[in-house]
Amino acid sequence: MTKKKSEFSPDQFVVYPAHGVGKIVSVETQEVAGFELEMFVIAFEKDKMTLRVPTHKATDVGMRALATPDVVNHALKTLRGKAKVKKAMWSRRAQEYEQKINSGDLIAIAEVVRDLHRQDDQREQSYSERQLYEAALERLTREFAAVAGDDENAAAAQIGSVLVGRAA
């Protein structure tokens, strides 16, 4: 059996759908149920978490390389758009937002940020709305920062200015 070359390698930043941006620190072999299994060891610095993903399952679970600058620009365009708030019950909308955040899809995450962003003069956000907004904003910020090679403050400032500029 020939090993196919993985599209991921150590020191590469990747996006894992349920956790956001992490960095592959190594590839190690572990014995699981009597089988040798090659694993990516992914560190999520901010969350002080390490994840091990079988190399042959990485793409199946939705792990992907960082977004390209084109995708980042598309996400910025999405942020500039008009918020689309459905008339569905909050519990249903919250579920959809949660799914978008955990999809790992940068554009879907940008949609959540756009739809839940509130200007200071707008109505108050509920606690759960705020939680979803912050989770989406954090994912977006981390990936923008990783793609640009900037720190997260620069990425947050860029996203913030787009959101504020949108209202004008």
C-alpha cells in the first residue's frame, strides 16, 4: 500500500471546523487498538488545547488549509453586506448560526458576524446572541490574522472598521 502525500505538514496553520485556527506541531505514530495510526498533532495556543487527528481522516473531518487572500476578500465583502435576519424563532436561528460557526467555512462565519453585529445605538443583544457573535468574531479574527501574518489586534481592527463603515 502506497502512502499518499498529505496536503498538510508540520508548522502549517490549519482550520479545524469545531475549533478554528490551529498549528500542526508534529506528525506522530500511535498504536490504537493494535493498529499503527499516523496522527497530526495540532496545537490551539489560545485554547491551550492539543488535538490529534488521524492523517488519513484529516480532510474527511473538514480540516483545511488557511483561506486564500481571495476568500478573505470575499469574507470582507460579506461583512460589508446588509444583515439578513430571518423571522424564524431565535432557537432555530441560533442553531443555524452555531452550525455556520462550526462549519469552518470562513464565508459562513463572516455571515454570522455580519448578521449579529450591533451598532451601539441598536437594540441590546441577548446573552446567547452575544456569545454566538463573539465566537464567530474570534474565529474570523484568528483566521484573518493567520492569513495576513499579522497579530490578532490588527485583524480585529480591520474587521471592526469594516463593520463600523458598513453602517455609514
